[in-house]
Amino acid sequence: LRYDNAANITGISAISIKRDLLGYIPLKDLQNKIDSTLSPDSYLVEPDHLTISISTEIIEVQGKSVNVGAYLEPLNKKFNDEYVVIGAHFDHLGWGGQNSLYNGEPSIHNGADDNASGTSGLLELAEKFTSIKDKLNRKIVFIAFSGEELGLLGSSYVVNNFPLPIENNITMINMDMIGRLNDKNELIVYGTGTSSKWKNILDDKNEYDLNLTFNDEGFGPSDHSSFYGKKVPVLFFFTGTHTDYHKPTDDADKINSAGEEKVLKYVYDVATTIVNSDSRPDYISVERKDTGKMTGTRVYVGTVPDFAGDVDGYKLGGVTDGSPAAKAGLLAGDIIIKFGEKKISNIYDFTYALGDHVPGDKVNVLVKRGNEELTFEIELGSR
């Protein structure tokens, strides 16, 4: 058994047995009929044919991990309440597991690029900023997140339990896989549409001949997504994927140290500009390009999952502004427990419930918000 980020599957039990125990059932004929009609075809098992007794349980084994953080207090008190978060995740895949892309024998996945490069970059930046704290106008919070590979668990916990007011977080800068700058100096920056200030700053500070690619979206598969769900403008720096991604071959000998130094100097210049800006950056909601791939449906709702939510239902980490969910009144932190006539116990229930609908349908959604249960009507959109 493996943890799949969607626990609390309730109301259904499944058992698998060998076909030779069911020799009297025309399994092949039944399967052909089901395949041709695309409809269930139940078969009554007479009591005198087969008696089964089963007793089972699933014990959820929970582990503990930690986020590691510190904040730098500036000597200048000009914007003392506001702060910038700079982060990277330090967890990886250990012996591999279900997220590994390696097909050989179990082997240690050191994750030199994913994400020791980001973590070492975080330490370098913390040291550098400490040396100029007399020149900073705002706090800088440095956080190394755990649980990223399991679904942004660490950063999701942080934004929901932040020791400082989250509304005073003016920017989150994320570094995930910054150790493989190639010969063309290609650097990808995500979140460039989450503030109107970003592209001018990014272009102005590019004194390192970096070939920049901008992606406007704020939600994505790394820790900045948790902060964007709290309406914090974000920037995510990434030197690109490679054939060693999530494999034991992602090791230190593949790191381009000179390239990472160049990236970090660039991030430092960008971060310094934001920290010392006379005004906080504006927040812009960028439409998420979610195509409903799990079911092939073109239905669009505009919800962002909170994988760290250990709840019976589908917990929302964010809601895209202007989306059907936002127009209906859903908020980050809401837990969807019923979609139309279907009970929702996890993200998979929600995804497959969408498959029963088409764009334009109006669906009543039952939501748990705090101790209240509220019903919203969502008019489903399309992609």
C-alpha cells in the first residue's frame, strides 16, 4: 500500500481473487458484454457456490517531518511589518517509490538538482542578505520546505500556520531545480503574470546573459503554488527538466555550479529590488490552464486542491479569480463534501463527478466552511 495524496476513501470495499475460483461464471462473456455496451452486468453468486469471509483493516502510519525557517530582521524599519519569503524544498524520493521514473532495482535518489540545488541556493542567499541587513527595507523569511514531493505538504502547512500575518507577505520567491543551466543559459521563470511589476524587474536585472522564458501562471507543481493560493504574488526560478529527473542519476556530478552561481546572483538582484521597493507589488490573478486531463472532460471549475488537507472531502487550497467556483462564492479552505448527488470524499471523487457533467450545467455543491455546511450553485465553465 502506498500513500496517494487522497486518503479517506470511504464507503466501498474491494477484493481481488483468482479467476480459477470462479470457473462456473462466464467471465469472458460478461467482459465482452460490458466492453460492448459500456454498462455494468452483474452476476448473482449463489450462496451454495461460494462463501467468502474477509476481515481487513488499513492502518494509516503517520510520520513527522519539519520545515526549517528563519527570518532576517532589517535594521531599516521603513516597512517593518512587510516581508518577502524566499524558499526551496529539501525533501526528495529516498529509495525511489511511486514518484520515481527509474525502472531498475531500488536505489538512492540523491536529488542533487531536485532540490539540493534550490536548498543550497537558499543558504547562499540567506548568508548574502545577512551581510547587507543594514540596507534592507523589509524582513526576509527563508524557508526550506519538507513534503513537496508528496504534494506541497510543507508549504501548505506553512501558509495556513504562518507565524507572521500572511497578508503582510508581499512576495514569495521559489527555487526548485536551479542546478542545470545549459549552454544556452536558458532560465524559466514562472509566476511572471502574478504582478504587473515582475517582467520589468526581471528584464532590468538580467545582466547575466540569461535566455529567459516567462510563464505567467501562479499555480504550479512547486511550493510557490501554496502562497499564490493566499493571494501572494510569486516568482519561481527553474533551469528546466532533464533525463535524470526523479532518477538515481540526478547526482552532484551533473550540477553546473558556475551556472547556478549566475542564477543565484540574478535571483539576489531581483529579490533585493522587491525587498527595497517603495511600494508592495500588486497581486494579479492569472487564469489557470486546467484541462481536466484525468477524465478527458472539458468542464472547468477553477479549484486548486490542498493535498495537505487530511479531511473527508475535497479541500481547496485556492480558487482562481473569475472562475465558476469563485463566482459561486467558494473560498480557499472550503471542503467540498457533495457535488450534485455524489458524495465527495477526496479529489478523485470530485474529478470523476465532473465527468458526469458538461459545460453550462448548474450543479449544487455542498461545502463545509468551518463548522457550517453551505450550498452553492456553480455554473460549470469550459476549456
